[in-house]
Amino acid sequence: MTQEYHDDECDQCMTYARIRQDSDKWECIICGLVEDTIYLSPNKPIIWFRYEISCGHQAHFRCFRTWCKENGITCARCGPIDEFCEECNHFDHIK
């Protein structure tokens, strides 16, 4: 998956969040939009791609990158966040 950044987005967010992908219902902590489980056909749900921060909160890619550009690299609910090391990103560990 390639990342395209716009002028109003942070380009360092990848080390502070990992990409999560599944069909579970979730809420973006920044815009508040709830992405629900939707099925394209029986047994074929839409897979949601989003960032998950080390505190467990989740956000749309663009929402998180724009938030970090404006507010520094923080969780919109928890405040400052820690980086994920490369091993944690790769193996899906939580710090």
C-alpha cells in the first residue's frame, strides 16, 4: 500500500501507528465517523484500512495525518504517543 501525503498532512505518522485491516465496526477518534460492518455479498465483508495508535485508538489515514500536522504527533483522546519499533509494526505487537 503506497502512502500519498498532501501539504496539510504529517509525513512521519507511520512510525507512530500501525495499519489495521479487518471488517470490524470501529470509530475514527478524530472525525467521529463510525465505520460499520458492511457486506458486499454473503460472507464477503468490506475490509476497513485504518491506523491504530499504540493506545489502541483508531483513525482514518487522512484524519490522523492531518491531526498530527496540526497538533503534533498525539492521540486526539490520550495525548502524546510512543513510536512503534519496526518489530512491533511487523509482528503487530502492542507496546
